[in-house]
Amino acid sequence: MSMAVSRSLKVAATALFAAMAAVLEILPLDLAFPLYEKLTLDPTGIPLMLALYLFGFDVAAPAALITGIVIALPRPPFRGPNPVGAFFKSLAEISTLAGVCASRRLWRGKWLTLLASLSLGVAARAIVMTAACIALLPLFYCIPLTMVIGLGPVVAVFNVIQGSLNIVAGYLLYEALGKRLRSLTSPLSSS
């Protein structure tokens, strides 16, 4: 679904989508996840998913890394620096993007594209993030391994929900934008 674009357009698109994701991350738009309030649902991944559908992984993944760098920096007046959160957020978004990208062979029509994107994108995110939390939370936050393993299902459910929100919203925006762009370039729009 991504189009062939020049290198300079890819750089500009990466900067644009990273900026959109960073703004959404900086603004206090987070909703606490009811099963574990240290996890928050946010719209940060939506522009990254839109970047994937419009331009491909080579634009979306660097935009996710740039967004992670922004998360790692202090963000007065809202938050202090958060390098660990930045790592987890970048890993979550890139694993979702990779899963959706892996589903490309199955993209046939609107609904199959969305279903394939959801299936592989959400599965990749949930598996990667559950494993990362089990491996790294004891290291970064000194949380006992037994507690982290107990949180595994909650982390998986959270990532299924967050990944689904990002994929569905990103795809719907892509579809809406595609219709607008096609109408702007159609012969009827020039008359």
C-alpha cells in the first residue's frame, strides 16, 4: 500500500510523523489502564501506523525511534525524563509496525487488510512486550520475577488493546486520506 517515494520525501515524512507522534506523547492525553494503572493508553502510535500504511516500515520505524528519544527527554511541565519508558514505548511501537508489515502478503481489500494487520500486528506487540516485561522489569525496576510473571496476562491484554487502537485508527485514517487524495487527483476535481 505504500507508494514509491524519493529519499528526501521519506526523510520529510519521517520527521512529520515523528513530530505528530511526539506531540501526542507530550500532551497529557493518557488514560490509565484499569487493570494496572502504571500502564496508560495513548494515541502516540496512530501517526506511526499511518506512516506505515502511507510510506512503509522505513519511514515508520525511524519515526518510532525519534518518538522514543522525545519520551526519554524531560518534558516540562508535564513529565521528567523517562529513558526506560522510552525504550518500552519504542519497542512496543516497532514490534506492532513489524507485525503489520509482515502481514502485507495478506492485504487484499479493505477488510482483509485490516484483519491481517490486526492479527499479526497485535500478536507481535503482545508477545514481544510480554517477553520484554518479564525479562526487563526485574532489571529496571527491581520488581520480583514472580510478580512480573503474574502481570504477564495484564501486560498482554493491555498491548492487544493499545495495538488494536493504533492499527484500526491508523488504517481508518489511511483509508479516509486515500479517498481525499484520489478525489484531488481525479479528472473530475480539476473541472
